[in-house]
Amino acid sequence: MDAYTGFAEVYDLFMDNIPYEEWCGYVTGLLRERGIEDGLVLDLGCGTGTLTELLAQKGYDMIGVDNAEDMLEIALEKKLKSGSDSLYLLQDMREFELYGTVAAVVCICDSINYILEYEDLVQVFRLVNNYLDPGGVFIFDLNTEYKYREILGDATIAENRDESSFIWENDYDEETRINEYDLTLFIREKNGGGLFRRYEETHFQKAYTLDEVSRALKEAGLLVEACYDAFTREPPKKDSERVYFVAREQGK
């Protein structure tokens, strides 16, 4: 099945442990430190639009891009509730197109790890570079090799809720550095008399070295400004599970 079809329906339920407001504060801080306090911002791989709408509340004019239609439907519902002017586009980040340039691009919650080939990674970065204003900023995060190898590895994670349950099985291949997520979901049917429908999805993520990511950014013409241990201003550590990169357009 396509990723984020059945899971889209319960994505926010199972992601309620993510402190999105704190993540938004961190990203906003990085943007403002670089002089971007307003203007157009692209949320690449925006999912259900939680971060997109939070950034809109901070005063940014938001565009959200994702290739999962079911996720974007939920994002549009959030837009209606918030009353924002966010624009959502159904596009693959390897081929996305905008109507003009933006002040910044953000890509959060390990969306970049879904790019499995180095050549595609460079292509995504080239597109980002193309659509950034002169001097524009690109901020994104990544799950690290350490996290896949030592934390996820071959772990199985399960959670049971009244509305739905899931089993999440991980299989990390150290040779390819690809982590396979096999998700089995049981979602309560609306007006189904207590019946649950079963969904199965498979997701793949790639662990890139920090050197590979830096090289890909440079190949795409972007200047690497910083790499941080997530939610700090400190350099990555050996046991960092998530890192943030900050890159800049060098002038068209």
C-alpha cells in the first residue's frame, strides 16, 4: 500500500507525544536568528499540517507540500479551523514546483530520511535552492545512523488505544542503511458497532552520514551554515538521535 493512507487517519493520534509547539519554537528561533521574521515559508513534507499551521500563527505565509493526499486532507481541515491562508500542494518533494521563490524552506520530522537515493537527495536540495530567495534559508532535520542502528534497529513497538492500535516493526539493514517500517494498524470503524478495520503499510527511511548530507547540499549549490544536535545550538554528538541542518542560498 502507499504510505500514509490508512495511517493518515490516526497519524496525529499516535504523534501526540511530539511537542510540536516546542519544535515550532526551535525552528522559528533558527529563522529569526537569520533575519527571517515573516514572508513566504515552504513546509516540505508537511504531513497533516500541524507545524505548517503553527508557523502560520507565528506570522509566516505558509505553503505546505506533501505527496500523501490523505495527509493533506487533514491539513486542509486544520487550515479551516485555524482560518489561515496556508496553501497546500500535492507534490513529490523530488519534483515539487512553486509559483515563485520563498524566504525559507523547512522540512521537519525526518521527511528527508524518506529520500532513499543520494542522487534524489541532491535533486531535492537543488529544487530547494532554486525556489529560495537570494540569501534564503533551508532548515531540515534527520534521524541519525545512531538512532536507526542502536535505538530502532530490530525493535518492535506497539500501542493500544480505544480508537485504534498499531504494531510497528523495524528492520534496519546496516549495509544499505535503510530502515524498513512495517506498520499494522487497527482502526475503529465509524458507526461500525465496535468493529476495527486492519491496514498494513510499509515505509522505508535511509540513514545518511552527516558528511553525505553536507556534500549533497554543496552539490546543490547551498552553503552549509550549521549542523546541530536537535533542539540545541551544540554540534552533533556520537549518540545524537536527530540533527538539524541549516543551509543558505548563496545568491542567484
